[in-house]
Amino acid sequence: MTEHETGHETAYEKAMRPEDITRLFVERSNAGDAAGVAALYEENAVLAYPPGSRTVGRAAIQALWEKVLADRPHFEPETPLPTLISGDLALTSTPPRDGAGARAQVVRRQPDGSWLRVLDQPEFVTPS
């Protein structure tokens, strides 16, 4: 991992391209690093998970991932589809390997040039 300690806070690798977030998400999830996953989201981001509900805010996203990662699930990398960029906003998506329909995220360019997730829809499943 390309993170290093600066004082008491871990400095994480930043996503300098929108597509980098997917790779960093998989690396951090597989390492059991819920704080690292949460660091990929803006402070007031909205995650459409668990299915049928929403998790709002970086702190709540971290708490959710602490629970999810407690079972040590393994995530496989997914090849991103072409990113759509308009100014400081981008739409990223991947065809999921787990039959979740699709995954899509809206990400925003930060003042330092890196990108963070604002909206995350990890599953699009047709209601049965």
C-alpha cells in the first residue's frame, strides 16, 4: 500500500483519476481498512447501501464498512467502463462480477485535483 504515517493521521493515496477510486476501494476493502474506504467519499456523500436504504456521511459510511469488513469479504477488481466527465463532476461505473446489475458513482474533483465519491449506487437490481 502507498500510504504513510504523518503524525497520527494516515495519509492515503489520492485518486488522481476518477477510475482510480474503484481500484483503491478494492485494495482497502480487501485489507479490512474501513477508514480507508470512507476516505474515498466526500464528507456528506450518499451511499445507496444496504440495499433499499441509504448511508449518509463519511462517518456513517465508515461505520457501515467496519461491519461489512468484519466478515473479511474478498472483492475482485472490476474493469471500469468509460468515465463521463463534465467540469469537476464525473460518472464512473463498472459491470459487476456479482450479478448486481451495474455499479455507478458520481465523483467530484477536489481543490487539490484528486477525486472523491459524492453519490454511490453499488447495485442496480430490477425489482422482482
